Amino acid sequence: MKNYFLLIAFIANISVFAQNKSNIINVAEVERIITTLASDDMQGRRAGTPSIDKAAGFIEQEFKKAGLQPLNGTSYLQPFTMLRPKQKEVKAELDDVQIDANRVVIITSKNDLKVNEKSGYKQHTINGADGADIQSFFTKARNIVAANENTVVFVDQSLSAHFSRLPNLKRQIFSSSDIIFVLGSFTKEFTIKAEHDFDEIKYANVIGVLPGKSNSKEQVIFSAHYDHMGIGKAVNGDSIYNGANDNASGTTAVILLANHFKALNNNERTLVFVAFTAEEMGMFGSQFFSKQINPQDVVAMVNIEMIGTDSKFGKNSAFITGYERSDLGKILQKNLEGSAFSIHPDPYPDLQLFYRSDNATLARLGVPAHTVSTSKMDVEPHYHKVSDEVSTLDLQNMTEIIKAIAESTKSLINKKDAPSRVSGEM
Ligand SMILES: [Zn+2]
């Protein structure tokens, strides 16, 4: 009897998905891809540095080998540039009274900026009640920035503590409109002058496409960020942040899903496989990407982050962030019924994981965009440490998770399901 049960356990361990037709998603491939991405040779894949180009080149090669089409023309790379501003001088007056420079936060791509009440800039106020809690304050501020119109925002003095955190919004910017936040108000006139220098920083997402058989307009996106933290202070002689779990694991999944769906060759909708850059710096890659697409065409986005360890729910399980924000989670669960794999709502709602990866960028545009993960975020010992290496991961379990993602999305790919849209402020 004992042996019999051992045998069952052994078979179950090999794969919970006997129906995995393509057999392309296997441990040897998982190991080959993740070991390459997380090797010391990739120098921690820090976005905006030459070392990440090697990773981009590898992913590009894998997409090509898989038979994906480039998004535009012949390149799988989606390059973009951001500006890192260096503020040289700021002068501001409200009703002829000069105010302290730290009461002004300016987002601009102009070297010389001069704005007053006659400049035709939109004016906006955030009053004490509106912005009382920091979450709603930043939601308002972010929405104003995202609207991308020349705007001056007057923030109530009572919100000075929140205001002091606004410079986080301007660490790096896309060349865009001028958005000026001022702590204070005016009755008749105001003047703001600023001088800036800029560094240009180059980035690239990597994107491959499988056009839909019967509906090429509707898209399902599989994504993962491929950047990590680069090189830092040495710990026990190791200074390279390999980012094996975060997020060579998710990138490996995207590459293998691309191969799998290409082999099946039956996707009714268009499948878009995206490796995002600069997630760790502020989700710049997904922000640029989201401006190049029509969010209405995106039926669902399955973002994949940190799937290299067992989840809180044990082997053959994962969780999805923002479960209640659309019914994508329910659809994935339905497609897994009868299998030994389970997908759960995010067990760490307090950590706000729904807002902490690239899915959030598209969710803000209404797309049912969620992240699938297995990370025990409350206790993950290697999270953002030099010790995040392949040797700490369970590649067998990770292989099952990738197969489960393939299986759980089948009704999205064959056009049978379309999840509800994400609505409400975020
Ligand atoms: Zn990550």
C-alpha cells in the first residue's frame, strides 16, 4: 500500500496537467531560461544600464525562435527614452510674495519654464478634505499627471506632509506637459520660474505577438518585468542582485507560454507577450507600453511575478492580486476545475500587491489586469536581496505553475470568456 501511494504521489509530482499537449513547458526548459536570465553575466538586469541589453537580446532571440511576430517592423524591442530632471533653480511668487522653493514641485521637460496666471494653464486645487488621506491625495496627484495637460495645482497648506512626498513623482519623466504643484493659494496673481537640466535614459520593452485566428483586434496580454536591481553593496562577497525569483521566473513563464501557444496554434484572439523594463524604478516600461495600445482592445492581462517558490497554499497553487476587481480570477479558477492546481485570492491584501506591479498601469485604464504570483510576501527571505538566486527556487513546482497559467487562460484565448472591466478609482 505504501508503495502504491508513493507511486501516485510521484506521478502527481511529475505533472498535475496530463493534458499539457505541447510538452513544451518542461523543467529542462524552465531551468535553461531562468539560469540564463539570472546568471551573473546579466549583472542584475538593471534598467537603463548596458547590462540589461544582454537580457533584452536573449528574450528577443527566444521570441524569434518561438515564431512570434514583432509588434512593429522587424524588431521585438520597443525602445523609449525618459528624462531625469536636475532642478537648478526655482522662484515662485503668490500675490507678489515670494514662497520657499520646497513649496513648489515641477514636472517639466523645458530647460526654462515661466508660468503665471495668464499662461493659459489649467488650474486645479486639492483642498484639505479632498486630500486628507495619503492614498486619495496621491491618486488625485497621479491622475492630474496622467491627464498630461499643462496644469498648476494649488494644494492646501494643511497637506504639507503629503506635499513633501510629491517629488517622488518626478524622479524620471516622459517628455510631456508641465505640471506644477504649489503648496498654497493666490487671489490675484502668481509667477513660477524654473531652470532644469536633463539626462536622457534609454529603455526597451521586449514584445512578441501571435495574431488571432478569428479576432485579431482583441488581445490577451501575458507579461512580466525582466529588469531587476543590478549591482549593489556586497553581502558575503556577492554584489550581484540576480533577481531569479524577481522576476526571471515571470519572464521565463512568458517565454514558455509564447512557445506553448505557438505550438497549439489555435488562439482565436491575438496574444501579446511582453517583457517590461524598468518596473523596479516605477513601472516605466508598462507606462510607455500602455500609451501605444488601445486599452479597449485588451480583453485581459495576466502579469506574472515571482513564481519560483511554493505559495502560502502549498505546492500546485498560486494567487492572483486584486481578485475582487474583475472576474478574471474566477475565470482562471473555472478553467482549472478538476485539476490538482488551485488559484486563490491574494492572501496579503494589506500589502496592496495589486498596485505594485505592471498590471496596475493597465488596470488604471480599465483593463482586467492582474498579477499571478506565489511569493510569500510577508516572509520571503530573498526578496530584493543578493541571495535571490536560482538555487533557492523550486523549478518543478514553477513548471506546474506555468502549465496552470496556460490551462487557466484557455477560455480567454479561444474567445469563450471576457472578464469584467476594472472600474473605480485607483
Ligand atoms: Zn518584481
